[in-house]
Amino acid sequence: MKSKVNIPSIALFYIVAVALRYLTNKTEILDIVSNDYLRLILHGIGPAVGAIVVFIAFKIKPVMSLKGNYKKLIYPFVLYWMLPIVLICASAYFKDGSFPVMTVLSILIYGLLEEIGWRGFLQQELKPLPLLQNVLIVATLWFLWHLNFEFSTSNLVFFGILVLGSWGIGKVANTTNSLMAVSAFHSLNNFFGELNTIKTVILITLLAVWIIGLMYRKKQAAKAAERQLQQQNLL
């Protein structure tokens, strides 16, 4: 467990993340990118680059990985990436004949790039703080990173969503240590910004499957810890 917060590493991370956010969203630098999917992905690259920079500069070993604490990478890949791809693409195909695999994949990769920074670095670096402080700091920096400073009802709602997201996705991070898992939860807002009946069913299905899976993992982890404690007591 970390004993103190590394303020310089957080400052460097955030400077890089915000600078790249400004370049990719407030300037015309991405006009040279002809591929729409790649352009979408690059809008969220700042937190990932910022995290990688501080991992190298401060010799910080990342806590989270794509696989996390799953035995094999295929498990989180199928559960958190393949499942939404299949459900969303299947519903789109039966509804209008489209098959938006690249759109769904781009949103997941975009979420992954953000989560490398927010959960993969920032949440971990703030672990010494009480949970509420951790959540509020992450949510506030995440909100300001979007560079939308208009004081409006929609922005207040958005900030509230980010607070809930920082708490909820943070729990997923603590349970799985998987960047694939947190990126999937992150992407739900982008997948289902406007709900209809079909999208609501898919959203409920995904949340039900994922939450049940997380509860099962926590239960198994608790049993494993209990067995380990019993073995230690027998020694």
C-alpha cells in the first residue's frame, strides 16, 4: 500500500493529459488524420500518454494491466469487449442492416486510453487518501480535462455522472485490476448516450452480466483469502 501521494507525478500526468486534450480537441492537428475511427480514438489519448510518461519518469510500476487478476487475457476480453460488440452489432444488424464493429471497437479503445490514466495511474496514486477524497479528486480532474467550462445544468449533471463513474469504475478496478474491464464500464456512457428500448435492454443485460461476474469474483477472492488464513494458522 502506498504511504503518500506523489504530487509531482500527478502534476506531470495532468499537464500531459490536458495538453494533448487541447491539441486533439481544440486545434486542427487531427485534420491530417483521414480515418474517422482513428481520429475518434486519438481524442482520448492524453491520459494514456500522461500515465506512460510518469510511469517511465518516476519509475512507477503499473498496478493494472489488460488481463488484471484474471488467469488469462481471453476471459476479460470475451466478457468485457466481445460481449458488447456482439450485442450492439447484432441489434444494429437486425434493426437497420448495419454492422458497426469498428465504431464499437473504437469506443472501447477510446475508453481504454482514458482508463490507463484515470484508473490505471491516478486512482492508484491517490490510494493513500480516504475513498471520498480519491473519488472527488479523480472526478474533478476528469471533468476539467474535458475542457468544457460552461456553467450549465448539463455540465452539473455530467460532473455528477463522473463522480458516480469514478466511484463505480474505481470498484471495478479494485476488484479486477483489469484495464479491459474498466474501459468497458467507461464506454457505457458513449454506447448508450441516448436510450431506446433496444439499447436499454442491452445496457441492462451488460450491467447484469458484469455485476454478477464481479460479485462472483469478490466471493471467490474472499474464499481464497480465508483458505490462506486458515493454512497460515495451521503452520
